[in-house]
Amino acid sequence: MTKSDQNQVIRMLPIVLGGLGGTLLMINRLLTPNLLASQARSDVVGVILSAFLILTGLLWQQILPRSPDTVKLIGKEGLELLPELSEIAKTELAWASSLLLTNTVTKTIIIWYQGKVLLRRGILPANSQVKPGAILKRVLEKQRPIYLVDLKVYPGRIEFNYLPENTQGVICQPINSNGVMILGANAPRSYTKQDENWISGIADKLADTLPREIN
């Protein structure tokens, strides 16, 4: 059972229990020929509790966050590093990408630096060429990350043809003024503030290491 399914079960549980309780009370009342005063009072309490459970379930349907629907990204899992990188740079990039894949919702990582793709990792499409479009150029110019929460609704999504074609969400995080870390997720609106902090911190670490290792 997925996390989304588990949340749905939790949201429905009070409604199911309240409806079941109310049904059993009705059956018990119909099958009781002589109703005692104490039983009548118990029935009133039972009806109130059942109604409360149903109301709680309806409120949970509105309040509890729904996990975004995930998709299986189109591509093959892999790890590609630019061959001419130093061992220190390769180790740093492998470490950073591993942290992001295991600690955030990221499924695809591309690190583009000084006009070259230094790393591709995760679910990868056939196209490995990164040609900066308007969004990447803006990230480099403004030195601020851009989070496309639901990629399919953005006209600029066509520039991300180096990501799996059904990528749902994208974060473009600058690595100083020379590069960008591009992260793809398999669900829209799935990156949390904590994820964004992780991504920013790792980009800052790479911004410190890469200039010393890449000339």
C-alpha cells in the first residue's frame, strides 16, 4: 500500500466507523420490542457519537494533506560522470547526488557547469545534451533557484528535454554563476521546504569545491 493509499484509508476511517455504528443502533432499535428508558438514553449517546465520527471524517477529507500522485518516470536508471573530471570532483559529485536522491523526492539529477554536463544520475532519458533555455539563463542571471511545482503546466517545459518526458516537478538551483543543479521529481508539488534547504546547502558546498577542481 502506498503512502497516498494509507492517507486515504485514515481519512475514510471515521466515516466508516460512524456509519457502521449508526446502522447497528438502528438495527438494534428495530429488533427491540420493548424499549427501556436506559436503552433510549444509550441510543441517543450512540447516535451523537456516530454523527461526531462522520463529521470528523468529513473534516479530515478537507484538512489532511493529500499526497501528490506519483508516476513512473520514463528512462533508465544510471550514473554518468564527465570522464575528465578529477577524482576529487567525481567523489564530491557522487556524494552530493547520493544525498539528494536518498533524502529528497528527487529522481533525476543533472549538474551543468561551465557549459558541460558534469553529472547525470537517477532516471535518465536518451538525450544527454543540456542547452540552457530561458529558465536556466534566468537562474544563472538572478542567482536564485526556480521551482516549477507542476512542470506540465509551464510553457517553458520544452527546454527540459534532457529530463524524463513525464517529469512532474523541477528545481533549478544555481551553483554560483557558472552552473546549475537541475532536479526532477516524479510527483507535482512534492518538494518540501526542508527539501529545498537540503538542495540549497548541497549547491553551496559544490560551489565551494568545483571552482578548485575544474579549470
